[in-house]
Amino acid sequence: MDNFILTALASVLGIASIIGAYVAIHNSKLTVAIIATGIVSLVASVLFLLLAAPDVAMTEASIGSALTTAIFFFTLNKIRQ
Amino acid sequence: MGKKTLIVLLMVAMAAVLYPLYESYQGSEQLTELGQYYADNGVQDTGAANLVTSVVVTYRGLDTLGEVTILFLAASVISFFLSFKKEDRKESREIRNITEILTTASQVLIPMIYMLGVYIFVNGHLTPGGGFQGGAVIASGTLLMFLSNPDFKLSHKVIHYVESTSGVVFVLIGVLGIFMAGGFLDNRILGLGEVNTLFSAGAIPVIYTFLGLKVGTELSNVLGIFVESQNEQ
């Protein structure tokens, strides 16, 4: 039963990350695309946690979803000037 | 032939190349020989309760040094290309009003985020995480500081000194290992202590503390450079 719940959770997260990646590629608004890549990283970090790799999850959550997203936004703002 | 057909053909070709890998994959119940060695002797050899840390810092310490070098190079390249002359700086950036929620929440959260980052790298030999993770958490605290306070500026001097000192100390501890213990980055230059206590695992907590400071200041510096470059015209 536990195994079933884990598999279901992992499938939902996997589908969410695929949807996020699709939005990131095909959305015409760049801000939406940047947030979508951040969501992909966040979902990936939860998946790493489920796969019993908490240290990788920490790195992914802080670098992948926080710092990278921020740097993308700074760069986007710079390009628009 | 259209572009789309080409893409589909390429994907089919990739699948055909990778399929034998999937077909021949068998999940193994046993560790490899090397992994078995780490699992059996890791705790006695290094005194670290967290086996990942003992592999990352001691057995494969040289690789960690390489990673730190790569991060340092990346930060240097960013500061080289985004640096600008001080007289060109124009404070003409229009800053949107920052909401009350963000300023109040950041006052509560920033100290806690920094504390978490320090906790992660100080306890790297006991709990999951270590220098890189703690440094990244510290840098995300700095990011929140930049977002909640537009006048906030990093002191490049402090950052520069903390970063260089940490890097030098990391290498020096590694070199000390050659003379006082088994080899480069051997953690047995300090007593191993009792497993599962804070002051254990020899030099690992010291190395991770400096590694955390180095990674934290480096990533904060990169963020600071990006924020400063927003003012430039």
C-alpha cells in the first residue's frame, strides 16, 4: 500500500514536471516560461527526496528553483532595458 | 523533407540507440565492490556518521576540490564580464514599491535561512547536506535580502577576503593531510572522536565549514553582480 502511494505520488510529480517543461518551451511570455522552469526544478527536488537523496534535493531546491530563476529574471530585465 | 520529420526521425534513432540499454538493465541487489568497501569501512575510516559525506570529502576529496575550482572559475568569469566602471553607475533604475508583506516576512525569514544554511554545513558529517548545500541556502537568503531591500549592497571586500581565505584553508588542510595522515585531504589530522557527535570525523566539519563559506559567498557575489548590473545603462 505504501509502495502504491509512493508510485502514485511520483507519477503525479513526473507528469507535473513534463507539463512545466512543455509550458516553459511553448509559452510566448518569457516570464511565464521562467517560472515554469522553476517549477520543474521544484518538482524534481521533491522527486529526489522521494528517491531518498535529501542532499541532492536540497541543492536542486536552492540552486535550481531559487537562484537560477532569480538570475533568469535579472537577465530578462537587463535585456529589456 | 520537413524539419518536423527530421526531428521525429532523430528521436526514433535515439530511441533505437538507447533501447538496448533499457533491455539489458538489471537492478542489482548488491553493492559494487567499491561501494561495499565504503559501506563496510566508511564509518571506522572517517568517523563520519553520514556515509555520503565521508565519500565526498575524504575518499573522493580531490573531486570536491575540482568542483570548487569549477564554481570559482564560473564566478570569476561572471564578475569579469559583468563588471563595470564605477563612474558609469547611474542610479536611474525605477524600483517598484516593495510590499509590506515581503519586508516583514523577510525580517523574520532571513536570519532563519542563514541559520539553516550554517546548520546544514556544520552538521554535514551527521545529517544530509554539506558545504555546497549550506552555501546554496545562504545564497538564497542573500537573494531574499536583495529582493526585500533595494538599497542593500554587498561589501565586495568582505566577500573577496572570506572567499579567498576559505579556498586557501581548504587546500592547506588537504596538504596537511599528506604530512600528518595518509594522504591529500585525509581527515585524520584531527582526532576522529566519537561517531555521531558534533566534534567528530576529524577535519570534515572544518573542511565543510570553509567550503560552505566559500560557496555561500561565491553564489552571493554572483547574485550581487547581477543586481548591480541592473543599474547600468
